[in-house]
Amino acid sequence: MESDTSSQSFPRLAVGGQLLIAGKVAVMPHEALSFEDHSALLGSAAPYFNSLHHIKKHLAQCEIYGRGGAAFPLSRKLSAYEPYKGKLVVVANGSESEYLSGKDAALLSRHPHLVLDGLSILSSALGAKSAYIHVKSSKASMVGTVERALEERGSFDPVTLELSFSDSEVGYPGGVETAVISSISGMGGKPIYIPSRPILRGIKRRPTMISNVETLAQLALLTRFGGAWFSAVGGGNEAGTRLMTVVSPTGISNVIEVVAGTSFSEVFDALSIYRESVNCGLLGGYFGQLLDPDKLWSLHSGVHTMKKAGLSLGAGVVALSQRCPLVETAQILKYLANETSGQCGPCYMGLPELASLWWELSTARVTQKLIDRIMRVGEQIRGRGGCAMPDGAVMLSAASLTNFRQELLNHQSSGCSLTNGGSHLIPTNITTGRN
Amino acid sequence: MARISKVFINPIACNGHGMCAELLPELIELDDWGFPVIKRKEVPASLLEIARRAERVCPTLALMIREAP
């Protein structure tokens, strides 16, 4: 089953080039790879329909960390669902509600069958009752691609793969696990409250395993080519590659594939992004934090090294900015306050206040009273939403207070020294200003 | 494992009427916006009856007293 590709040399970085099948494809297809071409590229599909036992053996050789944002080890997730074998619903989550992220859409529009293979492998190994590929209805061309891909597969998969859409009206929280459950169950697609262990009472009240589409694509490659091939790139206990969305300080978004553990300075060099043009960068999307450029340029992208530094790459987003980090924090919080589903008090009351306080902090004078209030509001929001979005906002706020002490002092004495044009870190239809 | 009664609040259903904090100040307080914060999850036997009453009168049925390990 192991192919001989492990000896091939891999590019360290693939900028707009290869996606996920480093060393197998010469160029990234401009349009979706058909099932026929996909099968020709990867060889006969038969050997990679594995039992759960085989998948776990592969994962013991090289772990896959969840690519939806939480970086949870797939082997542990599988162990948690194993007792429910035969009763499960499995979902490939491609809703990618993180505005800055483009990797899931890039993957699905070019290699839909790689994701569907992963979904198929997982659902047959777990004996799933149903399997869904869940995408955002607003991304019409991607939906069309996935629809076509499912048609091409016909009755190839042991478990029928179904397409489902999220409601485009639901904003940022639309990608939350309980929101996906709600959407597929026809309950509107907002996060729902399922007391204690929602995973066990999900779609059709069955245990529901939701995995990011990139995680499943990686699983398809790992089971197809084996651990040796998979770990031919990367280092330490982290193997393979990962997709990242890098937004340049001028707002150009690039989806790239990087070898696990690649340093960010290498990534930025490859994209011709220079340290001098950057004043801060958002690492890990809206669940991450803003960092100063010195810190960003010294970081490595490995899950473990990041974790040690108290950081996370989230869904693989790094977005750079020329603007003042305090202004950016205020902008992002304003955006998140707008994205609330309006369901939980601490979120729809707390986030607008937090955003408003940050707006004052970034544009008027910095006072201790203001900082104290920001911290107090944060403490009251934390852990009290039906989903984790408000927690993400609070963490971002707290991190900016810690990471930009010097800027706070500068603002206190002489205000903001930077000219702040439009932000690239939030959608452009969000207007600046107080709520 | 002994099962004891605990307070749960469904944050999505809760509209911040605040009756729970009124009836159970020992366990629940209100935040700056009038929404309940659970100070103590476990319901002592002496408060069980009044906790059940609070559960019944919650206008949105967001407050729940459940036996949990």
C-alpha cells in the first residue's frame, strides 16, 4: 500500500502552486479536478478504504491536528467517537465562516474529491448512518463544484455522501459545531444549546462527528500513501503540510501550502511581504491575537511550538496590517459585535460595549479607568455564550492589552502616530465608528 | 457516584428577566447587563425547594435544576 513517493523531494513552500498533494501534482489545477483525473493522480482508490484500526495505526505514526481551528489530535477525536460506531453521523465542515480564511474554499474548488475521499473513509470506518459535506450557500461556484463532484462519484462511496448548505444570513457563528448541527437539522443554522456533550446528541439526535474539510483531505492522503510518505516532510512529531491563508498588508489574500513547522519569515519572504511594511498581524484569525511584527517574524508554524508560546494558528490565518494594532483591535471587536446571532445576553450586550470601549481607547486618550472597564467587561462575557465566539473576542481584547503595552503608553502621551486607512482584517462593509 | 442537584442556564433561551437571581441570590447573581451568572452550581438541600420554584417561574424556561454527577 505504501507508495514509493516518500523519496521524492518536496517543495518547502507552494505558493499558488501545489495543494496538499505536494510532490504528486505539478501545478494546482485551475478548476476542480474531475473524479477520473483525481483517481488517475492518486492511483486506484480501493486500497485506501481502511478500517478504523488501520486509520488509528496510521495516525499513531503521524498525527493529524484538526484544521478547523482547535488543532485537536484526530486520533483522540476518533477514540472519543469509537464507542458510537454504527450510530454516527459524520460531517465534513467546509462552511469556513472565518472571513479572512480562504483555504477551505480553495481546497474544495480544486480538490473536492480529496475531501470527499476523506469523508468517505471516515464514514465507512465508523459505520456512519449518514455523511454530509457542509458548505456555505453564499459561495455559489464552490457549491456547484461540490455538487458536480458528488454526481461524478455516483454510487462509488459505501455511505451516501449528501450536500448540505449553511444559511448565509448566519454570520461568524455559522461554522460553530452546534450551528452546523442546527443547519443540517433544519433549525436555522444558529448555534443551539445542547446541555452536556453536544456531540452525542447532534443531527437526528445521533452522535455527530464534525471535521474540517482540510483535516479530511489530510486523512485521505495519509491512509492512501501511508505514514512514511506523509511524514517525509515536516519534523518532530508533526508531519505533512498545512494550508494557510496569508493576507498581505495591502490586503492581498493568498492560500499557500506549507510544510509543518516552516518559519513565518520564510512564508513572508516567499510572498514578498517585508517586515518594514507591517505594524501588526492577526495570527489565528478572530480566535487568535494581534502580534507585533518582531514576534511574527520570529515564529515557527508548528502546532507544538505555537502552543508552548501560548499561540495558535487557528484555521491557518495570518493577516498583516500597516495600521495601528489598537485601532485594528477595535475594528475586529466591532465586527464581531456585529456578527452576534443575538441569542445570548453576555454576547449581544457585552460585545458592543467591549467594541465601544476599544474604540474610545484607540481614538481618544488611554486611561486606566478605560482599561479596567475593558477587563471587567471581558471577565463578565467569558464562558457565558452558547458558542465560543464571545470568548474569542475577549481573548483577542485581553491579548492586545498585553501585547501592545508600548503602543498604549504612546497613545496615552501623544495619541496615535500612524495614518490609518481602511482595514483589511474585517469585511469592508463594516463602517468605522462608535456603535 | 452521588448525584447532586445543579443549576444550569441555557444562555440562548435566557432573556435576562432576573427572577432566578431574585429567588436564589445564594447561587445566582446578575451581571452588568442583567443576565444571570452562576456563582455556585451545586444546590444545597436547604435550597432545593426554592430552586425548583425558580425553575418553574423562569419565563423562558432557561433555568434548569438537574441531577448531575
